[in-house]
Amino acid sequence: MTFVVTEVCIKCKYTDCVEVCPVDCFYEGENMLVINPDECIDCGVCEPECPIEAIIPDSDPRADKWLDMNREYSEKWPNITKTKEPLPEADAVKDEKEKFDKYFSENPGSGD
């Protein structure tokens, strides 16, 4: 089992999860985070840290479409290990549904 970040993170990018990760398996895109599923040790400490419940275990049926996406972008984006401020629009869009098609950016974030 591993954990994945879902589209709920898009345009929010809360980083509470990053600092608790013992293996630094989070990677930063322009407007979301992903987890490298091959680095994740399945400890689960990140899941409860996410204030908007954007992280789920891969055993959750909703995770199927996010596993490959997390793997792909964790190989392209820079590693992030420190907490940053969420995106300015985070509170306004945190409950919005189906954000991937509207807002997802393939651009990398700045990393640490």
C-alpha cells in the first residue's frame, strides 16, 4: 500500500503533510503536491495532516486514477521537505469538485 494525493490538493497546496513525512516522498508542482508511490513507506502520518483530506491510501477505490499521476509527476517535479504557505486561493477553492480538468498545471513548483 502507498498513499496518493488527489485533485482536492489542486490550487490549495497545503504542505502540512510534507514536514511529517519520514522519507521525503513529496514533490511539488505549480499548484499541487504529489507523492512518489515507490518511495512512500506507507506509514500514513501524512494523511491526517492534510486539512482538506486530499491524501488517501491506494486501497481506496478513488485512488486508482491518481496512482499513475502521482508516480509520473513525482519523477518530473522537485522534492519538497519544508512547509510553505498554501496558495492564496486555497480557502476559496478547497471544496470545489472536479478541479483537475479546470486547473491542473504540469509545471513544476519551486521545491525547497
